[in-house]
Amino acid sequence: MTAVTADGLAGRDRGTAPRSRRRPGRSLSRLLPLVPAALMLAAFMLGPIVYSLYGSLTDRALTGPRAANPQFIGLQNYAELFGSAEFWNSLVLTVVFVLASAVIGQNVLGMLLAVLVRSSVKPLKSLVSGVVVLAWVLPEIVAAFAMYAFFAKDGTLNVALGWFGLEHTAWLFYFPMLSVILANIWRGTAFSMMVYNAALSEVPPDLMEAATIDGATAWQRFTRVTLPVIRRSISTNLLLTTLQTLGVFTLIWVMTGGGPGSSSATLPVLAYQEAFKFAQVGYGTAIATVTLLIGAVFSIIYIRALKPEVD
């Protein structure tokens, strides 16, 4: 007993603490509660992803002999995909749609609304928040039909423009991507506003007071104090809005159907058309797999941005 105490005291004298022995049973008991969650993730996430990847390597069709007995064809679907001008056009449209409506539109407008709401009086704050959140809580199919009615040739937008003597424009025909981008911004901005509103409430008031005393303008306080403090919230919101927008299908399909032609066919729409309209399930699955990989690339970028800074 005395020897153990002496060893402990000797360890303290040398500036080190006595090491505690780790029990394997204790480590296993800590990991045991995670087993059900790991199994569920494997069953409901990893399993479908692996099955989808395999399906993209087959010639599976929606009907006919290839529906019952698909053949393994390796990377033939991907070779055909990367050689298709339609795929590259869809890829460009997807990137434009994500950058314009999520990375820029929803995040910038959400931040602006959050700042304005926090600085406004309570009745106005409640009114603006309620109107913006209403678009977010609507079922996606309802929001899609509402946006279709807004941008239709005889819809709300053209009626409003007619009050100022402007001609009616077939927005969904001449400007399909602009229409779906604006619709997705309207649909998803509320989420960004709520995230940034919560993040702004966590900014320490003493930092803002110190910056004000030092003579910083409102813009300087926002860019040099507020934004660095909520950097992690911005990265998290960018990740969530990007992945959500990357998978948008219903809004585009209801408003334009991917047309006219393929002028608004993003990757999810193209995958649906190939798999269920042209019955090429394997080829459509390959498009979906590429979409999944694009989402993984965005995720890696944002996760790296979320890592704490090392001093």
C-alpha cells in the first residue's frame, strides 16, 4: 500500500500522473450501445447505396427480359454516360442550380433576413418570420404547384406585371432555370434564416461593444466579428442546404418537367427520365450514383471547413 502511494507520489514529483489501466470489458461496454445504430445505418443507408452501385453496373430495364434477368455489364453505363452531351448539360444545370439557389440564394437571403429580423420591432419580426417559414412548412408538392401557378403565363407574376403595363412572359418556357432557382430560394430560405438567427443570438455582446468602442462600422462589425464567430454555423448550413438542393426533384418536375427539351433537367430529373420514362433503370441508376458522388464531394469540402482551427 505504501509502495503504491510512493509510486504515485514519485509520479507527481516527476510531473506525470500515474497511468490508469484500461479494462477491455469497460471499452466494450461503451461501444455496445452503438451497435444497434451501426446496424441500422448499415441496413438502411449502406445497404441501398451498395445495391444502387451494383445496379448501375447492370443493364436492368423497367420491363422485358432485362427486368427479370439483368446482366452485369461493368462500366458500360458510365462510359455511355460520360460520352453523352445530355449528361454534361444536366451536370452543368445541376451545379448552376445548387450554387445559385442554395449556396448563394438561400444562404445570403437567409442571413439578410436573420439580421433584419433581429434588428426589427417584435410585431414586424413575427410577421416576417411567419411569412417566410410558411413556404418552408408547406408540403413540397403544394409548394411546387404554388410556384407553377406563380410563374405560369396567366399566373400571379404576369398579372402583377400587367398592373405596370408590362407584357406577359412565358417564364417557364423562356426562363425555366431562373424560375426553378427563384422557386427553390423561396422554398428553402426559411431554414437558413432560422439557423442564422440562432447563430447570431450566440455572438457575445461584449465583442460587439468592444468593436463599437474601437470605431468599427456596422459592416466591419458584421464581417470581422460576427461572421468569424458563426463560421461553423455557416459551414453547417451550407452543407445541409447544398445536399437538400442537390436532390430536389418534385419542384422542378412539377414546374417544368425538365423542359422545354432538357433545358431544366438537373441530374435527379434526368435519372428519373432515363429510369422510368425510357425504362433504362441501370443507366438511370448510374446517373443517381454520380449525383451521390457529387454530394459526397460537397460534404468533404464542408466537413473540412468545419474542422476546428489548429493553433
